[in-house]
Amino acid sequence: MRRSIVSTLLLGALASAINLEYLDPTKLQTVVSPDIQKRTALEIIAQYSQITSVEIDPLSFKNNKDTFRLKTHNGTLNIKASSGVAAVWGFNYYLKKYCKSQVEWQFKNVRIPFPLPEVDEIVVANDRFRYYQNVCTASYSFVWWNLQDWHKHIEWMALNGINLALAPVAQESAWAQVYRRLGMTQEEIDRHFTGPAFLSWLRMGNVHGWGGPLPKSWHNLQTDIQNIIINRMRNLGMVHVLPAFNGHVPVSFARLFPNSTFHKVDQWNKFGDEYCCGLFLDPFDPLFSVVGKMFLDEVTIQAPASHIYTADPFNEVRMTLLSTPFVQETAKRIFNTLVDFDKDAVWLIQNWMFVDAPLYWPVTRVKTFINSVPNGRMLILDLQSEQWPQYDLYEMYFGQPFIWCMLHNFGGTLGMFGNMVTINKDVYEVRSRANSTMIGIGLTPEGINQNYVVYDLMLESAWRQSPVQDLEAWVADYAERRYSCNATAEAWKYLLKSVYSFNGLNRVRGKYVTTRRPSLKIKPWAWYKSYDLFAAFRKLVFLNVDGCTDTEGYNYDVVDVARQALQYRAEQLYVNVVNDRSSNTFVYDASIKRFLDALNDLSLILYESPYFSATAWFKKARFLGADPDEADFYEFNARNQITLWGPKGEISDYACKQWAELFRYYYYPRWATFLSATLKAKQAGEDFNEKDTRRVVTASVEIPFVNSRTIPGSYLEPSYSSPITVAKDMYRKWASAPDVEDLPVIIIKSSENKRTTMADVDPGSDETAEPPFVNIIPTTPVQ
């Protein structure tokens, strides 16, 4: 008992002694003048309202946190804010709360009444920072973006108060210059760089070369985006985070520097020698600082420093020689390189390396690593706080500041899912602790454009003083803002009760039976009952109320909920397929046809929305090509990432997408081919060889799809004319299914406060889904 009291007192002392001098928004967000921030904020606001005035006053920061005041006077909305981003955030607050409007990633529904609703309100941010992005988001969501896409997204970031985010930096262009100066040939550089769709994992040292080389047009475009978008971020008072050297170097360095020490990185996700197992430069080697300084010099030629830098040296990285002295020296060398370049530097780091490999990272090693950097000079992203929080295990990161982040999405996959109860509770609880070193909230999804309702709730935790008391009322209000009608509250009550009710430790990664490589060994499960999902489906599509159906948000959700219901039903039918294999041929054949019919209907409903289109993804990629060959190159990258993810399907379907063309030309054909083989084997009385059959599926379906190219008329052209009609037809066809059983509800509950998990990979080597499991690992103080 006495030890517990002493520990609590020490933690409280740590929290009160935290050094935040270098993480001060009043300095970081005020580099650009108030006049420029005002002008930039008004450029965004003017797209929605011409009767809004803005005043930027840096003195209105309160306790180093953004503030905004909203006041209507003589028919004008007056916004006084501490920064440009705070002003735009305040405007969006007004849109949501007073105008029942909504601006999201993919679309907006803004209807401002006249005269303006009266307001006189002051809002102070709960934390110093609202952070955004995962290191993988650049590859899973932003990879094919042009300047217009980025401008739209920066607008969304500002409207939601994001004041700290990774900058879109042309890293490979900078590295190419560094590598040339160090003596690498162009051929060696080409062999090192991956294609655009896989750059996140090149940067983390996981793979190299796959999908490359990078054409000059890529470097040029990324440099243009970097220069313009970083300037836009700065002009709004956003803090842009720049990349720094993390220790990973091309294999050619062994030739160039024979007297330096390098360590071979272990294999990542079954990639072969041609594309995996790069080199990590020994942190005790003087070359480490040389390379790090050269990279920072090159990056900041056109991208001004902001004093916040990111480097993840061990993200899903294993090395034989990993030891406490080794990671300690790595941390020291990275930070010292930053400080030698920028005396006010702060190192931003993801905690994923600790979560991913707890056996490599016992608590004492984590503490040594973190404490190798002075207090307040490392900012840690607790990357998946909504499911695997680590701030308790690591005692508030031993006094270093951290950001409570919601990861939520892996691989940019689709599927309605969320843990809304937890994010509505834990953020507030951790922030209010006496010993808390939490200084911000963050969104860290690997991919966006899905489940926006979850992100909207999370973003509101930046200003709400306490949790939402009635989540059913909150989702009803969300739907009203999204649809401009209040007739869908019942539907959303059932969505909250079903798909958005997850509260466990299971790995939910967006890979369902429909999008997995075919197998007879998959064991589907759920965290909700089908009745609640189909009740939401029914109440959403059978409205008979004017006003809802003409909004993009409503039509998107009609397709998405129908997709989720059909996905669930298809998994039930898959269970029948597996069970009926032991029945007679007639029954088994009928079971196969019904399952495939559900897959076909999934493609039909998805063809009713432009937001569920693979063609759009492919066209965006092709558009970046300077000539037809480059366009083909980019499209290959786009196709491979969302299907095989590697030359041999090393992490196949990790980034799967429930898009119309994928169901019609990829998922359906490979399931049909596979199940046809099982039926033929049964009819012939032969043993079925699943492994060999999957090899045939790869050769006949997967590889041809990845290698094909989008040409006019090559795919079915969608009409987008009748999503509601098609959804109603689907409900009538599939709502009643007396021959199927609900999927087993399997929710792994936490049994202790301090927990961690093994690596985020599928169990087994055949990519089949077993019932969900989690390894709870005690991180003992091993050196």
C-alpha cells in the first residue's frame, strides 16, 4: 500500500515537472503573422459564408491552448481566435452546433440559415495539440493525390482544429540527392526505392525495391505538393512535422563504407531477399550523424523547419543484435543529430514498435530508450489508445509528453466498425488524471474515407469538457447534420448498438470472408447480432421522408449499410458452404450458388456509389503518369497494394477494399474458381487440395487482375442512379434467411490494466482466419 502511494506521488511529481518549453503552441503556431493567418483562414471560410469576420490575436491563447470566440452582431458572425486554424475550427464548430451542417473527408452538407443563428460563446481547447496522421496514411490514402486533393484536405484539417500533422514531404527526392553525394549510382538508387504505393514501408526499413523504381515525374509532383501545402499549413498556424533520419540505409552503403558497421534487418512479412532485409547503420558509428545532417539539410532547402521531427527506427523491425545499450545509443544519436541541426528540436515518435514487439521491448528497455532524450524533447504518439493504450504500462511514458491517439483503421480497409463507448470515456479520464502527461489527442488511421462518425466523435473530445452523456442522441444529431433531416435516429440507434458497439481486444482489421483469399478454414465471427444490423438497414432505407434522400451522405450510408448487411449475410452463407461440403452434391452446389449470389449482389449495390469505385482509385493513379508507360506503372502499384501487396502476395488483402470492381473482377472470380474446384473434387470422389487450388486461383485470377490496366469500356460502367431502389431490393431479398445462423459473438475482454499485444499479423502461414485471439505478454524487466 505504501509503495503504491509513493509511486502515485512520484508520478504526480513527474507530471507537474514536465518540460513543455519546446512544445509551446504560442511559439510554434505563431511563426507566420496574424494578418497572413487571418487572410488564409478567411479564404477557407469564404467558401461557405460571406458574412463572417475574423480576428487573429495570439494573446488569446489560454494556458498555451488555442481558443476561439464566436459572436454574432448585426447579421455577421465574428470570430476572434488565437490562430488561423483556431478561427477555421471555430467556424466549423458554428456550422455543426448552430447550423446543423457537416464537412467530412469525402463530401459536405452545409446549409447556413439566414438570418444567422445567434451565438456568443468562447471555446478553449482541452489540450495543446490535435494531431493527425499515421506514417502509413500517406501510402494507403494520400498516395495518388494532386494539389487540389491536398488543398481540400488541409481545409478539412483546419475545420477540425488539427494543429500538428505530418507534412507531405518529397522524402525520396531529398534522399536521392543525399545518396548521389555519398556515391550511390542511379542504378543502386533505383533498386532501393519502392514504387509510390509502398513508400511508407521503405521509409521504415521494412522493404526496398518492390514496385519501383520511382520516375522523375513522381519527384517533381511531390516537391510541388511539399512546397505549396507546407506553406498553406504554416499560413494557418498549423505545425508541420518533418522527417528525420531513422538509421535505415540502402544495402549499397556496405559497398560505399566498408569500414562502417551495419546490421541486417530481419525478414518482414515473408518478403524475399530481393526486397527485404535492408541495413541499419550502427548508432555508435560517426556516419550516423553525417547522414542524418545531410538529409535534414536537403529536406529544409525548400521546406522550412518547424522544430518537430519524426523518426521511427524500429517500427516492425527486428534485429539480432537489438539490446538495451543499442536502442539507447540509437535514441541518443537521433536526438543529438536533430539538436545539432535545430537547437529547439523535438522528436515525435510512434509507440508502435513497443506494441508490436513486446518481447523485444521489456519495460526497462522502453524506459531506457525514452529517458535517453531530455524531458519534453520527445513527444510520443500512443498510437492505438482506444484498444491498446500503453501509457499505464509505461507510467505515463516516464514523464515524457504523449498524445492519446485513435488508430481505428488498418490498411484503409472498409467495413462498419468502431469503439465509440471507449473513445467517449477514456480520453477524458486520462486527461484528468493528476499524473497525466497527455498533451493532445490524435487521429492516426492507416487509411481514411470510412466510418466518419467515429472520427467525428473523437475530434469533439478536443473541446468537450466531459463525455457525451447520450450517445444515441449524439448519433441522431450527427445523422441530421449529414442528411439534413431528423428521420434516421432509429436507424442510427441500431448502428450504435451493432457495428459501433465493439469493445474488446480482438484484432479487427477489415478482412472478411468476402475479401479474403479463398479457404475452407476461415472461421468468421462478429461482435454484434444480425438482427440489430438488419434493423438499421430497414429503418435507413424505408424512410418515406422528403429531404434525406438528396444528400450525398444519405446515399453513401444507404450503400454502406447495405454492403455491411450483405457482407454479414455472405459470411453466414460461407459457414453453410463449409458445413454442406459433407452433404450431397445437390445441397453443396446449391449452397455454393447462394454464397456466390451474395457476392454478386455486393458488387451491384456498390456500383450505385462513386465512393465505392476501384476505377476511381486506378484513374487517380494513372493521371499522375507523364506518359502511358508511367500511367501503367502507377496503376500496377495501385492494383498490387489493394490485392497481393507484394510480388507473391506476402500480405495479401491487408489493404483490401470492398469496391464494386473488386467484387466483380477479383473477389467473386477467385471464390467461384476455388469453390468450383471443391465441387468437382466432391463429384469425382477425389481429395481436395486447398494449397494447390489456391495456387491456381492466384495464377488465373489474382495475377491477371493485378497486371491488367484500366481502359475505357473494360469495366461495367456504373449508373449511380438508384442506390435506394437497389438497397430496398437487397433488403427484401436478404433480410429473411431462415437457413443461416448468426455468427458467433466473440469479444475478448481486458483482464488487466497494463497490457500489450503481439505483432499485428494474421496467425498461421496460410492467411486463414482463426477465431480471434490475443497474447497478453507481461513485459518483465529484462535487460
